[in-house]
Amino acid sequence: MKAFRLEELEAERAVNDGAYLRFLHERNMSAGLYALDAGAVDRQQPHAQDEVYFVVSGRGSITVGVETTQVARGSVVYVPAGVTHRFHHISEDLRVLVVFSPPES
């Protein structure tokens, strides 16, 4: 078993001074914590893997392909591999759990 605490993951991400912390990498999936502060610009590019975002905290919008929706704590968004996507209009610091399958390299 592997167990994680959000507070510890957030502290590790902050110490490493990055927006993304991958904390799990297994044969069929990987997971990370993605952080975007209010007003930040999300510069991510499409990924080669399917992914699921679970918004742990914060508020903003996400565009996937040509569809846009607002997200907040508890939102879950699926993004198919290769599809352009981006968080934007971030009004409260976003903390997002990201699950990739297959695992990101």
C-alpha cells in the first residue's frame, strides 16, 4: 500500500518550486499534484496519456478541446490523450490531483 497526505504533497511540491509534483508512478498509471495560483497562466501541452483531474481546492475554468466548464473543489474532468486543454480564469488557488493512464514518462 502507498498512502499520501495532501498537506505533505503540497509542502514537497512547494519546496521543489514547481507547479507539478508526480508522487506516484506505477505500471499502468501515475498521479501527481498540480498547483496553479490565482491569476496564473497554465502553459501545459496535450499529453500522450488519458488523464483525470480532481479539483481538491480552488476555483477557475478549464477548456478541453472546444468545450469550457467552470471547476471548483470536487470537480472531476476527463481529458482524452492528445486533446488540447488548459485551466484559465483562476480566481482561487487551484490544487488538482492528476491521474494519467498509462503513466506519464
